[in-house]
Amino acid sequence: MLHTVDHPLIAEELTRLRNPECPSPEFRQRVRRIASLMVTAVTADMGTTIVPCNTPLEITSGVKISRGIILVPVLRAGLGFLDGFLDLIPQASVAHIGLARNEKTLVPEPYYLKHPPALGESEIIILDPMLATGGSAIEAVRSLREVGARSIRFACLVAAPEGVASLEDAYPDVSIYTASLDRCLNDHGYILPGLGDAGDRLFGTCG
Ligand code: PRP
Ligand code: URA
């Protein structure tokens, strides 16, 4: 299911981010801020457990998130999304998955996977600013499922309808959260209007 996280603060950040004149340090800051602004929406339906809670005056009942949370940035661009999530969920563990989209075929090529144990007992949030054809997101879910992950969400900045449809088709149980559902893909697999190559803009590797 697709959730578009619609908020004026996010919309304004994204507008500034799309501007090609936005330099890398500012781009990184804005991506981090949007990530933080998305956290409550992405985690809103996580299960909680009632726990005893001491106050200075008495014992009452409190709440604890029932399962551990594992954040999974998709290298490279997902790293830009990580700190904004960690700022609000510092207790989360982090798994890393490396995927590089082949520029000609648009097929993602896996190159790295490192994850904590107990994936199956945790809430997994895959982080990648861009959901374009959906190939990378599908490969990320596939490889995490292969090593035991069950409950998986996918959070991005900008999604193309083509990628949303492919991911929903492949994994209907994975909830998708995006700050914007854009119009379509161009002939080179880039999102329109989009924001260009997120990894290059985050890390200053544009030509
Ligand atoms: C970008 C982006 C996604 C992928 C999306 O990464 O960060 O991972 O493309 O495209 P898709 O939905 O068509 O698969 P890229 O492979 O360019 O690597 P990078 O993050 O290292 O720049
Ligand atoms: N990857 C990006 O970084 N940007 C796009 O528009 C599509 C894939």
C-alpha cells in the first residue's frame, strides 16, 4: 500500500531540493530533515506493548515498541536518509545493502549485504530516496527476505508510479512511504520531475 506523506514542511523542503542549484551540503541537510519529518508516518502503525512505568511519584503504565527496528539504507543514496531516521529512532540497528543500477539495462547489481541477526523478529525499514523502475527496491526486499526478514516497509523521497506498481505487484505486503508521487519515468529511467541522480547530488559526484 502506498502512503504519500503530505505535509507543508516536507513539500517546501522537497521544492528546494529539486532545484539543481542546491549544493551538496544543503542537499544532504534537506534530505536528512525530510527523513526526520517522515518518521512518525512510517512508524505510525508499529505494534506496542504496555510496560510498567515508574514516575517520581508512583508506578503507572507506559508503552514500548514491541519489536526491534532495523533500518536498511540502500547504498549509496539511502545513506542520505539514514541519519534523519536515526535522529528519531536512535535505538534502531542498521543493515546495509549495496545495489548499483546498471545505467544501460537499469537492472540493479547487488554488491554488499551486512545485517544484524534476528531480522525475522524485527520491523525492517528500507531507506532509499528514489523509487524509479522499482528494480532496486524489489531486489532489496528479495535479498532481505532470503535472509529471514518478514515485516518490511520501504521509505523514499520521490516515487514514480511505475516503481510503485512494480513493487506493489512483487511484494503487496510491503508498505511504501514517499514524500512525493511524481509523474513518470523518462527514457533513461529517471523520475520526472524528480531531482536528478540522488546519490551524485548527495555525495558531490556529478560530473
Ligand atoms: C539509485 C537510487 C535507487 C535506484 C532507483 O541508485 O538511489 O537505489 O537508483 O532506481 P530503480 O528504482 O530504477 O532501481 P543507483 O543505483 O544509481 O546507485 P547510487 O545510490 O550509488 O547512486
Ligand atoms: N535514481 C536516481 O537517483 N534518480 C532517478 O531519477 C532515478 C533513479
